Amino acid sequence: MTDLLSAVALLLVLEGVLPAASPGAMRRVLLQAAAMDDGSLRKVGLLSMGIGALLLYWVRG
């Protein structure tokens, strides 16, 4: 359970970096994502999940 809470905490920290560092860039990223079609957005999400899963497998071995 500690690992899960640590992962959630790290996720929140990482997701807060862009809006804290550059709110304008965050707005542009969100506008670009909103303009993407569902298929492209889904592909980006699946690619991100795949990379994350491989990285986790590699790190946790």
C-alpha cells in the first residue's frame, strides 16, 4: 500500500510541474489535446501507458 501511495504522490508532483513552471505552456498543451481527434488522443494515451508499464517493469524487475 505504501508503494501505491508513493506512486500517486509522485504522479501529483510530476503533473504539477508544467502548470507551476509555465501556465501558458500548459494552456497551449491542453488546447492542442482538445483539438485532437479521439483516435489520436487514444493512441497517445496507449503509448504513454505502454512506456510507463515497460519502465516500471524495467525498474522493479
